[in-house]
Amino acid sequence: MAFVITSPCEQEKAGECVEVCPVDCIEEGKDMFYIDPDICIDCGACEAVCPVEAIFMEDEVPEGEHEYIALNRKFFQEN
């Protein structure tokens, strides 16, 4: 199970998550950051520093934000 970045990151792109990730699984996209679910080690470092509270464990993504699970995965399949 991986962490997922959701809609509060759109247009915010603060970037603290990238700085603290020990496995470099977070990349910047056009409108937001994305977490590679195949590399994420579920450490939670990114979640703790996100200033807009956009990062959740995959099984804890809020209702209405579930599309971001697929968007994070798709970003890395296409790049």
C-alpha cells in the first residue's frame, strides 16, 4: 500500500514532500506532485510535512478523492 497525493496539491505544489522522501518516489507533474506506488515504502515522511494535507495512505483517501489513486499510478506509467 502506498501514499497518494490528492487534489489539495493541485496548483499548490509546495514540494516539502519531495525533500523528505527517503526513496525519491515523488515527482513533479504539470499541476501537482505524484507518488510512485511501486517505489513508495509507506514511511509517512511526506504526509507529515504536507502543508495542505493532500497526502493519504491509499486505503484512507477521502471519499471524492479516489480518482487520485489511479492518477498517481497513471502518471508513472506514462512517464
